[in-house]
Amino acid sequence: MYAVLFTTTGLSAAEISSLFIVWSVTSFAAELPSGVWADVFSRRRLIAAGPLVTGAGFALWVAFPSYPAFAAGFVLWGIGGALVSGSLEALVYEELDRAGAAGSYARVMGRATAVRTTAFLLATAVAAPVLAVGGYPALGAASVATMLVAAAIGRSFPESRDRNDGEGGGGEDGRTAVGSYLRTLRAGLAEVRRTPPVRRALVYVSVLMGVTSVDEYLPLLALSTGVAEAAVPLVILLITAGEAVGGWLAGRGSRWEAAALAVAALCLAAGALAGTPAAMVLVAAAFGVLRWAIASAEARLQERIGDDSRATVSSMAGFASDVAAVTAYASYGLGSAWAGPGPLIAVAAVPYLLLALAHRLGRF
């Protein structure tokens, strides 16, 4: 509901887009450093710290609803997300690999995404009555509480890799730590530069994830179909259900990925342009397929990179996807002077069609 909060506070579409750009710029500025830090330090600790930083941003939004507070909140969210992204993917893949189950990575991450989106679905279902009773402060309090729970869960993850985390009195001095950081960064950059399969997988997953950032405008798309503000969560509920289904199906039918992406692109364009609440079913189907495809793309990337710089390379994908997201946000902000949410979101179908074609031709 934060896009609607921004609108009701008086922000224009261009101002909202500028906030999303602040979010993405912060994310990609913090993405690579946090990935290298995860490889050198502790992936689990970063996974636990990320939600705490994000929760602080949510608290700012409801305490001081204004453009500066919204921007500061997005800075904190960007940092928090960067701490988790590459760290989580690397930790899950490496622990599965140690257990001899690396082949189940796509299925595990897909189901984790499905659990997340199902929880989001339930939260969206109760958002309307909570908003009606307690307003945005109640929604904000619930969001902060959720981040505290996420931090506790992250801290409980296993981490069996050797690391220099400062525990037990054997930590590195500052000069050695900097040297380890720089060596890990160079190793990750070299792996992407010298290994074409890794580079191609990184580009594919980055574009796929980056363009999907248009989902931030889906509440505005829902409003443009004529539904009441209080009913927007119910429309988003439908899209979240589609993403949950896509997550549960992750790891299956990957040979159909190119065709499925093309169908998703067509559904997204048709649903966004129709301008009716019923057409949001097509948008939900599109995002379900995209969620399924992202899990498969991330699994291919993890299969091709080494353990020593796994979080670093994963964070490079996050960095590149944030660059794509900034492009999408800027395009939406500029285009909002001439078109509404429907046509602008429909444009996102073009990159997906191109990815589908490239995948069909064996480029990725």
C-alpha cells in the first residue's frame, strides 16, 4: 500500500518514480560491497541485519509521512535489501551443495518465494480492514514487526563455511581484512569477465528481475481500472496469488521457459491495456510465470559460479537488476506526462519478449 500512501500524501507520479529511483540507486550502490562482505565475513549475519535496517525505514514512513521521510526510508530499505540478496542466495546454495542437494536449489528458493508471497497474500487480505480501522500507522507497525521476525529467522540459519567473523578472539586485523575483501572482489569480477556462461546467466537474470520492478506500480494500475482505494489490496491479492503459484511450480518444466516468457509478456500487455478489474487476472498470470522463470534463472547462475565468490557474483546480478529497475522507474516517470499506468506497464512486455527470443535461440 505504500504507493497509495505516497499518492494520498500528495505526491505526483513523477515524485513517486523519483522515490523508486532513490531506492534502486541505494540498492545497487550497496549491492556489490555487501556481497563481497558476505563472502569475507558472515552471510548469516547480513541476512539477519538486513530486515532490521529495512524495518527502520518503514517506521520513518508512518512517523513522518513526507517526501524526505519516504526518501530516507527507501535508502534504508535499499541497504537492507542489499545485505540480504546475494547473501541469502549464496548461503542457501552452498548449504544445499554441502548436503548433496544442489539440484533442488530452484525448487527450494521457489517454494521460499511462494511462502513469502503467500504471507504477503494473507497480509494483503487483511490490509483493507486494518487500514479502515487503524490507518497507515497500524499497517506500518505490522510491517516493522514482520521485519523483526524475519531478522530472527535469518539469524537461525545454518552456516558451515569457514569465515572471519571476529568470534572466538581470532579475527583479522584491519589491513588483512581489507586485503581479503579486495581479493574476493577481484575474484568475483574475474569470474564474470572470463567465464561467458556466468556472464550470460548474470545478464539474463538481471534483466528479468530488473524489469519486473514495474510491479511497484501495480497499485496505481489497479486504481486506474476504477476500483476504490480500499479495494486496491484485494486486486493486489490476485497478483500475489499468481506469484505464489509461480513460486510453488519453480524447478519444474524449465524446458518451456522461452515459450512461457512470451506468453507472460502477451498477458502483461493485454491485461495492462484493457483497463478493467477483470483484466488483472492476465496480469496475475504474467507475474506468476515471471516468478517461476526468475527461480530457474537464478538456479542456472548459482550452478555456474564458485563458492569463494558466490555472494559477490550473486550481488553483481542484484546490482545489474537495480540498474535495469532504475531505467524502468525513470521511463515510467517520464512517460507519466503522456500516458497512464496501463500503457506504461504494457511497455515492460517488450524486454520479456526479447528475453524469450534470446532464450529460444540458446543465447542464455
